[in-house]
Amino acid sequence: MSPPFSAALLRWFDKHGRHDLPWQHPRTPYRVWLAEIMLQQTQVQTVIPYYQRFLERFPGLSDLASATMDEVLSQWAGLGYYSRARNLHRCAQLCMEKHEGSLPNDQALLEALPGIGRSTAAAIRAQAYGERAAILDGNVKRVLSRFHGIDRWPGLTEVNAQLWTLAEEHTPHERIVDYTQAIMDLGASVCRRRQPSCEACPLTDGCQARQLGRQAEWPARAPRKTRPERHALLLWARDSRGRSLLQRRPPTGIWGGLWSLPELSLAAADAPTEVDLSIWYHELGIQALESKALPNFHHDFSHFRLHIHPLQVLVKEGGSLAEDTSGWFSPEELEAIGLPRPIARLLRTGS
Ligand code: SF4
């Protein structure tokens, strides 16, 4: 099955593919891995400036491994899905400890590292080491689902297995680096999720979706679930020196390891009582002088929507705190730490 599919794709890539992405020059394992992790949930144009800044700060695996988690998270802040940054850091440390300071060229060893799944491991092997290894990221799933007219949702185990088989059959024995980039590029720029440009596609002749006019239906959607909603009060306590009280979030879970405002879960959109707040203030070691509710806003996580009710409180001089998990930060100090994007915006603009 491979030659017509891959040959058509490679011919198209020579003319229309992306040949000047920063991770292509030079294409070292470290640079390819970093790009693959950043690209997992983020588009190329968004990734490029983050990628370049990250590489300036951490030019090699050993620089990343020896950095603090705060330094890594502050470079990552804004890209979202922060578990990727935590895994990147841990992965760099494991490569220093177990793999002589490099990413291994072995599927099983790569998949054993944090944050690297089957497709990412294959992309590293193909792009950094020139090995014949099939990838199956979201773009490739879309192209293959449409080309082969696969009617069921790719998240189902058997459909996923079928897509892997097809991905392997299409992967050529030569020009693996270019083919891997080509199929990613085709999914990103031609076989887009909405309004694919079938007239410009090199696969148009054999494509089931094109022949049947079913591009909008494939890949099939996941069964619909309603997104749960949660509410939380975020306390923006400021002292007379203009410093804000922040707490470091636990290492796992949403915004894991980042600094954020103290948070009180609410049962619903109801305001907390005076008693709730005074107990909480006592636990935080603050004495409120005056308070003001700021406009509510929401933030969508992949599995729920968080309604945020910010409360700004002017406090007497903040007391001493357990410094590894909480602290008072001046506006200048806020610039140097990893903050979730909605929290950084709230602290900057008040909304
Ligand atoms: S012909 Fe259209 S639907 Fe089929 S692979 Fe190409 S862009 Fe996608």
C-alpha cells in the first residue's frame, strides 16, 4: 500500500512542505524531542517563539536537567498543559542518569520516559535518527480516517489499532525524515479539521472522504459528554507594599507546580459566608482590612469548566509563611515565576 500514498505525499512535500522550521536545522534528538512535546497540543505558529526562547535558556539536555522546576515552568507559562513541562524536566534528568545525557534511539526505552508515548517516540526515532517508524498524531489520524473512510471514533481501541496498522503500512523505507514531516504538514495545512483543501491534496484520487463528500464527518466524533462545571473563589490578598500572596499548587493536577492565588472551592455559584472567610483568613495568616469582589470569569480545562470568583483583599503586613509552598511576591518578582495564564492576566489587569 505504501508506494503510491507515500510517493504522492513526498512529491507534494518537495514543493509545498515546511522545510525551514527551527527544529529542522540542526535536527538533533534534543531539539526534535522538545518540538514534539511542544507540538502535542499546540500549533506550529504558536510553538515557534516559545521553542526559540526555551532553547536560548536551555540549549542542551543537561541545561534543562539542572534547571529548577520554577525556571522550566516560567519558560513554559502560556503554552498550557503544564504536565508537559514537568515531564520534560523529569525526562531530561532521567536521560542524564540512565542514558548518558542523550535521548535513547529505542522505541521501548523512549516510551518508558515521562511524557513520551508511542507516536512521539516514533517521531523522535524517525526525525532525529532516520529510523523507519510510523507516527500517529492527531493530524495523521485525521488524514488516514478520511483517506480510508473510517466510520468510527479513533478513540476506540480497535479503531486506534486499525489506524496504527495503516500508518505502518504507509510508512516508506526511504526518506523517512521527509515523509514524517510531510504527513504532519498535510494534516496541518491541507487536510485541516475544518474545510480541507482537497483540490490541493496529493491524496485526492484515492481518498474515500473526498469521493463520498464526507470530509466533515470523518474522523468520527467522540460520544458527546457534558462538561462539568466547578466554582472557586480566588483570593487576591495584597499588603501595603503592593505584594500579592501566592501559593504553590501541588505537583499533580490542574496547574500542577505553578504558583497561584489561594483557592476556596465553592459548592456552586454561592458566595461564601463571613464565617467561611474568617476561618480561611486565619489559616492563611492574614487580617483583612477591606475587600472587593472583582468580575467573575471562567477558564476551560479539558475535562471541566472552572468559574472563578476573584476577591481582592487589602491586608495588614503579611506574616511569615512556609516559603516553599507560599509567599508574598512583588510585581517584579511575579515576572520571574510560573503562573497560570488566567492568574497572570488577573494580577496584571484585575480581570
Ligand atoms: S482529499 Fe481532502 S479529505 Fe482526502 S486526504 Fe486530501 S485533504 Fe483530506
